[in-house]
Amino acid sequence: MHLVQVAQHADDLDRAADFYTVLLGEPPVARFDPPGLLFFDLGGTRLLLDRNAPTALHYLRVDNVHETIERLAGVADVVTQPHVIFTHDSDLLGPEGHEEWQAFIRDTEGNTVGLIAFQRP
């Protein structure tokens, strides 16, 4: 099985497109309006921003949560500052010998987005 698509609520597609373009570093790949659908490619999985979707909490892997938070200054509200949640002693849930850093932000549509980075201590 392979995850194909994650849907996320967005009231304002233009505002959401601007926000996610900054966050992801890539513009949307498709827009259908009406009915109000905006798509981004996340390495083969589609992120669908949809006026009719419920809110969801999704986690995005980034290279460095601190740098991502800095890049989003003034664009996103920080819900939780970067912090280590776990050090992986095996490859079961992340690369062995790496700390898992997380931070949470709120996008322009009121959704919470988790940011995850794996870094050596």
C-alpha cells in the first residue's frame, strides 16, 4: 500500500497557496476552482487543500525545524517551539542514532501542521 493523498481544509485557496508555497518551497501543481481544490506534490503523495475537507493534523519532514520556523516568521503562528521528542535507538520509527525534533505551526487556514527533522545529537 502507498499513501496517495492527504486532504486539508482551506477557506481561501490563494492565501493557502501562498503559505504552502513558502513552507514547501514549491508552487502548487494543480488547481480546480470551482470546486475549490488545490494540489501540492509531497514526493509522490498529493496534499489536497479543499474548501470542503475537514481539518487534519499532518506532519511534514523538513531538514531542520529551527530553520523552517525562522523562514516562516511572520507567515505562520508557532504553536510549539522546536524540541526533541525522542532519540531513536533503532531504525523502527526513524534513523538510528538520531534525535527526532518536532515543532508545530498554524497555517493561514487555522490548521495545525507538525514539522519533523531527524538530526544527530
